[in-house]
Amino acid sequence: MSKAHGIHQEAVIIDGHCDTMLSIMSRGRHPRSPARDFFEKSEAGHIDLPRLIDGGVTCQVMALYIEPQYKPTGSARRCLELLDAFYGLLGQSENFALATRSQHIVDAKGKGQVCGLLSIEGGEAIEGRLSLLRSFYRLGVRAMGLTWNQRNDLADGVGEKSAKSGLTDLGISVVKEMERLGMLVDVSHLSETSFWGVDRVAERPYIASHSNAQALASHPRNLTDKQIEALAAKGGVIGVVFCPPFVDDQKANVSLSRLCDHIDHIKKIAGIDHVGLGSDFDGFGVSPESPQVMKDVSEMPKLTEELLGRGYTEDEVKKVLGGNWLRVYREVLG
């Protein structure tokens, strides 16, 4: 057994974001993305249970993405439909379980299981009501991105170019209530001014579930060095995203090595305790001929090999693979 293989097997591996629930429910976000069985190994998309097992993943954060056509008034209903689809997966395999606390992830590792942790992508889902936020928490949701790319009644998304406003009063109330409940506030889709609004309000660690470093790729959803420093100062984690435009401005330069340059950069700016994985698998499409980080989640062991090859210690590798996420989950989720 190689050193990389042994470390990968021992590690608690957590991927902080995927959009697989859309593909399980229906067609997925992209027109050519067919519906597929989560329990059958497929060549389509990036994730299913057999490929999660092949990749050594212990916990996969499953986004409940609220598509634009459901906003604003159908958002809660759509989120409930996605929740129902997720709960429909439970009980179909002894190898798949729900995680709502850090210990559930540790237990899953001991049993050789994969667990799913639920996150809402788009605060429209609560339709302006803290009561709905609390209800989603009771249904097992443990994280929420305040916006997708658009502006909503909580904050501005990164696609809002003109307003340059921060959190609304409601958005401030939502952040405070999420922290009280024990939910992770996700800033990955926020405009920069709204990001700083969260940073001012937050008293507990917040996260960027799927963002890279803007110093290496200029995508507007990547974080500046100042944002990375601020998030780390609050104890949070940035999940590096595998989507090609976030990895490099030039498509030809996209690779696993280039993704690890982002990990190197975040480590340099924030320290090794504040970088993890946030693949965004099944949230983007790549043709087989195009440069990519990896073809699907089954290739996750290649990341361990790359980090070791760069001189990362065993402890550092395990932190990036999932240890840093687990630390934040212990602090915020319990």
C-alpha cells in the first residue's frame, strides 16, 4: 500500500458542496444532464454512491439549490421537494445516512458509510420568515447560502453589480438566528459588500463552501486575499471548487495541479486550518475533451497524491481532505 493510499483511507473526507440532488430529482441543472439513480454507478455527471465510496468520501454536503424559476414565491415549496427527494434516499442502502452533527460523520467513518449533510443554496427558500428557517433546521438542514447570484431580501448576490449594498435588516436577523440554531452561514455566492456585512455580524465561524482564490483566477465568486484573511480570522473554512472557470482564467491551464495552487495560496494567506474541499460536482458540465480537475468524485485519491507530492505533511493533507470541515462542524453544529 502506498503512503498516499494509506492516508486517503484513514482520512475523514468531506466535500463541502455538490448539486447532485437536482440530477437525482429530474434532469439536473444542465440540459444534457439526465436523471440518474444515486445507488447505481454511472458515467453521467460526477457523483453517485458507488463513486463516492470509490473516492473515499465520508461526508458529502448536498445542496438544495433553488432554481431561478421558483423564486421568489415557490422557493419554500421547491426546497421541500428537494428535501423529500433526499429523504427518499435514506433507508435504501445501509451505506448512506444523514448527518446533522459532527459525531454522525465520525460514526459514518467508523462504519464505512457515506453520509449526506444538507445545505440550502439560496436564502429565498425561507421566503422572508425566520419560522421557515427554524423549520428547515428541524428537517435536518445545517447550512445555508444567503443568496445565489441574484439579489434577494437578505443580501446581494455576486451577480448584482450596481447596488453595492450589504445585508438587509432581515439578512442580519437570519445570520443571528442561524448562529443561534447552530447552522453554518455560507458566503460563497455573496457580493463583496454583503460578504463584509456577514463578517461584521458573525460571531461564530462562517464558511465559503465552494470558492477559490481571486489572486489566481479572476472569477467574481472567488475570494480576495482580504476576504480569505477575514474568514479565517472568524475560524471558518474555504472549500476549493473544481469548476474550471474558478480554477484558471485560461481553460487550457485547468488541472488538479492548478487547483492545488489555490490550496497553496489559501494556506499561505490564512493557514492550513482554513482550507477544505467544495467541489461543486454536478453543478457544472465539462466535455471529456476539455481540461478539468478530475472526471468525477472517484478520482479524489489523486488529490491526496498531489498534496503529498508538494510536501504537505500527513496531518496537513488530512486537514484539507476533511479535518478542517470537521473542526468547524464540531464548533457550529455540535
